[in-house]
Amino acid sequence: QVQLVQSGAEVQKPGASVKVSCKASGYTFTNYGISWVRQAPGQGLEWMGWISAFVGNTNYAEKFQGRVTMTTDTSANIAYMELRSLRSDDTAVYYCARSSALISWFDPWGQGTLVTVSS
Amino acid sequence: DIQMTQSPSTLSASVGDRVIITCRASQSISDWLAWYQQKPGKAPKLLIYKASSLQIGVPSRFSGSGSGTEFTLTISSLQPDDFATYYCQQYSSYPPLTFGGGTKVEIK
């Protein structure tokens, strides 16, 4: 079955970086893209950006431009999201989700990775 | 950015009730709208795409309607497994893709 499995929880200090991975299985990885969505504690969903697994081109939300980098390893069917210069308000659960194109719905989602930013 | 506004933010209902959740877009998004269900501590799950298309495996008690700026998600007969938070998402315009603020369906 189509599945996205993310890396484990992280605790980082303010100013540090975090890199979350998302391993895909059950489908042809390069036929789809991956979006990243985050959810702060008790809050709603916020789209961060998208990467085409085939071409590798990206589209980031303006809010994260300059701080986020999304990449893929097509040999291992893994997508990565790196967020730099972490602040306390970056504390959130980060989800990867499959999408057929940049402008699309998301299905399925990974299980989520909790990133805690604390000194 | 296209703003998505859901109402109500919280809804109390009983098993068997018909439940309607509304999502409004700040500008026309045609039918480029999806609905998700999220349970505590879990990832969102796709229910509806293209405003009214039911995702495979989703019970038929869920239905979506609307176009332009007004959309609804209807649960025809609320089941115990349906108590969760529901989000709409527009994919008409980017960046960014945007979500509604969520509607929590609670037990009455």
C-alpha cells in the first residue's frame, strides 16, 4: 500500500537546523511530488512548500523562503525537508504528503515528525 | 493569498445526527477544494477532493458540495468514529496552498 514513513522526533536549540526525512513506498516515487505541511501545537495546518520528485523543482511558501530547502533522493525514494535558523515558534509537527502536482490535494500523509525548538 | 474560513469552529452533535460544515474562500476557487479528517495525534486523512469527489475507501455518509466561494461537507448520519477535526484546503492558487482553520466535531 502507498505509505510515507517519516523520521523520528527532534529537539533542537534556537538558531540550529533540522532535517526531516520522508520515505515513500508502494508507488512510483518519481510520478508524484511531495508537499510539506506543519501544525503547531493546538493549531491548524500550514503548507510549507512542494517538490517534484521527478524533476526536483521546488515551490516554497513565501513565509519560509530562504530558510527551507526541500530535496529528494530518487535512488532511495526519500524526500527531505531542512529548516534553518530555528525559532521557538517553529515547534510543530511536520508532515510530508504525496501530491500529484503542485496544485493538488494531499494523499496519503506521513505520520508526522515532532520538532521541538527549545534552549 | 486565498483565505479559507470554516464555520463553525466547534460543533456538538450526537450519533445519528446530520452534520454540515461550511468552508468559504476569499475569492473564487472553482471546485479546487479538498476536505480532510484529523484525529488527535494522527495525520490528516483525505475525504473529498475536487469539492465533491469521494476518496476511495471513505464511507458514503460523507459528501461534499459547492463551487466558487462556498462549500459544504456533510456527514449524513454521524458515527462514533467521526468525532474529529475537519479541514478544508484550496488548491486553486499558489503559493501558498491554504487550509481552513478547522472544525472540531464533539460529542454532545
